Amino acid sequence: MKIPNGHEVIQLFEQFSPKGLAMEGDKIGLQIGRLNKKVERIMIALDVLENVIDEAIEKNVQLIIAHHPIIYRPLKNLLTDTVQGKMIEKILKHDIAVYAAHTNLDVAKGGVNDLLANALGLEDAEVLVPTFDTKLKKLVVFVPASHAEVIRKVLGNAGAGFIGNYSHCSFSANGTGRFVPGENTNPFVGEAGRLEEVEEVRIETIVPEPLLKKTITAMIKAHPYEEVAYDVYPLENKGEVLGLGRIGKVHEMTLGEFAEKVKLALEVSTVRVVGDLSTKIKKVAVLGGDGNKYFMNAKFQGADVYVTGDIYYHTAHDAAMQGLNMIDPGHNVEKVMKKGLTATLQKMCQETGYTVEIFPSEVNTDPFQFV
Ligand SMILES: [Zn+2]
């Protein structure tokens, strides 16, 4: 076990929530501070407000990972007698790094939308608004027969060979590898300057592009040869579709009963509801944050009710006219990411052998109260 630096933690985090999943123009990644330092305490936050920064200082945090970017519109100046300037000054003075994972965390598997779908108990949840089609690569590697099994295992553990619900999928064929080790080599088999023939196995598997680098690195590390022969082919096969929102099924109940369930599951005291409370609900769409512009996706995919935040008056009218029920539990329900992400990152750090304390911010950042 070791104390990681900021880069190592973020590298791990981005395997879970790659930057490439973010919507165009989103403000993500390291926003304030530096990562080239030891990180012993990480706080997971929904919003970075002044009281959240105070909490981070008090708890001696070196890194805040937040869902909502602290800097969204470009700064024209940085004046320390403004609210935002003062906040940034405080962050810098205490050498805290602030990293934002916004729409990439919405889209990521196990991210905000999956956490919301889980909280609502959606079964067979699928993506509501596809935004990202994972490209697939074919990876072929040649390995001496003695090491074929190890390499197959390493490839599978790195995430290669996922087809549907099957993991560690690969195909192997035996053949003969030939090579002449050059001068100054230290070959695993044979000797410099002499043609060598070795019984080798050709292992082929499929790898999602985001995992390719990691897979090849792990494969080379486990391979006995000095120079590993491998090929990467682009594929036309359709990869896994990722995106915003989720749609799935619940046990049939009325809209009124489901609204109560939403309150309980997402820990809010009130929700705004559009539709007849006695309507039967079975198919539920959910989208974290402001999902106004996606209500027709929910309608087209046959949702009985669409759960999202920040619903506008006119969106509510349009949805009602289309016969789509809606529930608005508020934007702040994205707070589920605090505990969810804490658990995910804790597990990843543990498996990697990093000693680091990760915890959710305890500050309530909902600007609204109901009186
Ligand atoms: Zn949001």
C-alpha cells in the first residue's frame, strides 16, 4: 500500500469516468490547483460552494472531486473581493486541487444516472439519450505456448473480451513463430544471431478503445518476450452505447405512489408532479440535472413517467399535452453521486494498493427550501 499522488488518483478515476465521455464544450478536469503532490484525503462534492471549501479545509483535504464545475464561464479577472475570487483564493492558499467530472460522470457506467436509476429501483435500465458509441478494437498477440494461459487471464482482467454478459472471451490458434535475435539482445528463447522457431499461440480478443492502452500495458508486462509481437485492428462492430439518463421498469403502481417512492429514495421532502396521480406507472425514465430538452426521448421510448430536475413551466405543459407524466425532485438529487462515487473510488484505490481516505462532503448545497 502507498500514498498516491494526485495524478495517480485521477488516472484511476478517469478509467471509471473518462473525459472523452463528456458533452462538447463541458468544463471538466482539473480546474484549480495541482496534482503533483501526495493525496491522503479526498472529498467528493456535488457543488463547490464557500461552505464546501471551508469543510475541505477543516478536514485537511488535498483534492476535491466535484460534479458541478466550479469554473463554468471563463473568468475575465480574478478579484479577491468578489465571492468567486475569494473562494478561489481560499482554495489556492490551502493548496487544495479541485477536479470536475460533469457530463462524463453523468454518462459513465455507474455514474450519476446509474446511481439515480438504482436508487429508484429501475430494473433492466438502459440508456435514455445515447451520446457515445464505444469503439472496439481487435487485439492479437503472439505468445509462447507456456505463457498463453497467463496472457489470456491478464487480457481478460484488464477488461478485454467482453461480449454481452460474457467476459474473458478470446480465441487461440497454435502456430510457429520465427525470429532472429539481433546483437545486444537477451532473448527469452534462442540466442543472438540464430534463426529460432518457437511454438506460439495466437490469441485474439476484442477491447473497447478506452481500455486499449491499459490492456496492452498489462499484456506487455506479463509477456515473457523482450519485443512483444501484437497487432491492433480497427473494427466496424457496434460497441456499447453510453449516454445520458436511464429508462427501466418498476413494479406497477400509481403515479401518486411512485412520487412517494421518489421522495423516499432520493431523500427529498417534496416533488413537483405533472399528470393524474391515479395513472398506472410501469416504465420510468430518469435523467440527473436539468433534463428539459430530453422529455421527448422519454416519450418516444415509452416512459410512463419522466423524473428530472429544473422542469420549466412550458416543458410541463408540453409534456402534459403529450400525455407524459413528470416528476421533478429538484436538481440537488444528484447528491447521490457523493456516496456513490466515494464507494467506487474507495474500491478502486484499495484494489490498486493506494492508502487514501475518501469521503462525501456533508454540506447540504440545495439552495431551495420548502416553507
Ligand atoms: Zn447537475
